[in-house]
Amino acid sequence: MNNFTNFAYKFLWFGICIYVIFAMLYTIFKPPQNEVMPPKFEVVDTYKNCEVVRWTDPSQRWQYFLDCSGSNH
């Protein structure tokens, strides 16, 4: 193995080590990506003079309930 090949291998390993260190530091210190969507209410239908409301919670599950507050019961 000549001097140039030896230097190339050392340079390659040095570059890989530096890359791994920066990748680890980025992973440790990056800001968290907690992009939680706020709950969302949407009227999707009516049933016996009540509104059928779909509520989307932060985990993106849909839940339905009747809102009869505006009706004449």
C-alpha cells in the first residue's frame, strides 16, 4: 500500500467519523417536531332538527355527537 492509498483511507475514515458525529449531534439537539393539530368541529348532517357534529381530536380520530342547542324542543 503506497502513501497516497494510505492517506486516502485515513481521509475517508476521518470524513465518515465527522459525518457520524454531526448526524448524532443533529439528532440529539434538533427541536422537536410536535405538530399537533387543534381539535376541529364540523357540522356534517342533521337529524331530527339537531346538527350532527363531527369532532376531530388531536390524534385524528373522528367522533360524532348531536347538537340540539339551536333547535326548538
